[in-house]
Amino acid sequence: MSSPDLPTVTEPETVTVGGSPVHVMDVGAGPAVLMLHGSGPGTTGSGAWTATAQALGASWRFVAPDQAGFGRTPLPPGSRGGLRSWTEQAAGLMDALGAEQYAVVGHSMGGAVALALAAARPRQVTHVVAVSTMGAPGAPLSPDLDAIWAAPAGPAGARDMLSRLVLDQALVTEPAVAARAAAMEAGAAAFASLFPPPRARWSDDLTLSAETLAGIRAPVLLVHGANDRVTPLKTALPLLDHLADVRLHVLGRCGHVPALEHPHAFRRLLSGFLGPR
């Protein structure tokens, strides 16, 4: 039986957006928070955000989709993904769900999508939390992100990817490796088309222009791990010069996944920024 202060996580639903299905976890009630996952193979919306949604309680409505090409959301016909496609799909999803205003939390690739969505939908997006984010002008493709995008499906690829994502290698457990390996293998066909070499072009595609960033009016919280090797802290710092309303919180002894590596601190930051409920 679920505790009354925790949202019940039910079987994710499928919502049609632009004629294409989007698989989405939609839990809780109250102000809507769109949760966007990163780009690692095997990543899904529910896998990335269920623990955070459960811990923060039922006062918000958490919407966590599998973005196109990930999990159970296929790429729309004729699409190969990319920032514009993911941004349009996120906006269309929230329209389809009847959310007139919402905050957006995005991790890594999802952070770039969150910022792009805030620029495209200024009347709808109320807050942005960009975690270990991509999107800053001039940010190069890191060797670790290149390796993650190239990781082969299976246990060896899963172990290598997870070891790059976190600072504390004790988090790379056998169950975690097995679960990610299974997810990678299930989504291998779709993922293969997203980031083929040369991969720097896909990192460039996820970069926002200075003009776009300057036009974002929603307040932005940047959360970053000091030891992030995938999107190093220094690559996100230019966002401080381009965003009109921005603050940065750096977590020490933390790699690329603050929600996993420092869950309590991350949830306090998130709930404090989104406001008391």
C-alpha cells in the first residue's frame, strides 16, 4: 500500500503527439513538472526520474516521457531525433496533456531540451532546472560522452558507461549493470540511428545560440557535479553569461548524475527552487 504522501507510480501511458506515440509516466497532482532524461543508451523517463518523483511527494504532477528514440517512444517517421525534434515533441506532449503552465527539469541532453523549450514556450514554462546540462555555446563533445554514445549494448558496454557517469564506483553494482544492459539491448536498434559518428555534430546540434539563451525569461537553476566528466562543469559556465535569471549550485564529489549520487541534496534543491507545496 502506498504512503499517502507519495505519488503512486502506475503503468506508464501512451500519448499521441503529432501523430506519433509518446510513452510517458504521469504521476501526482498539482503544478506540472516535465522531467526530461539524458541521452545515454538505455535511458528512459521512468528509469531516470521515478525515485525523484516518489521522494518529492504527490504535491506536483510529474510528467516523465521517453523522448523519441528512447525506451518505448519510437522516432516519428522521417525523424532522426535532434534538439528541434525533441523540443517540439515535449511541447506537444504538454499541450496534449492539457498543461497550460509547467516547470521543466532536464538532465544532460534533457537540460538542453529544457532550455530550448523555455525559449520556444515562454508563456508556458515557469522554471527550468538544468542538471549536468548540455546546450552552452562552444561546448565541445567530451571523450566520455563520445564513449557513452558509442557504448555497445550488453553488460560490457553498460559497465563502461555507468563507470563514466558516476564518481563513486560503488554505485556500479551488478544489478545496475544488468538492468542497464537489458535496457540497452532492448533499445539498440532505435539508438543506433541517433548519434552515429562523427559524433561532434550531434553535440553541436544540442547547443543553443547566445541569442536563444538571452531570450529565456524563466528563472533557471543549474545543478552540476564538480567531478562530471561527461559534461564537465567548465563547459556549462558560459550559461551564466547568457541567461537573464540564473543561479548555479555545484555538488562536490559528484559526477554526471546528481539525482543518483546525491539524491537528498538534489531533491532539496529541486523542491526549494520550484517552491513550497
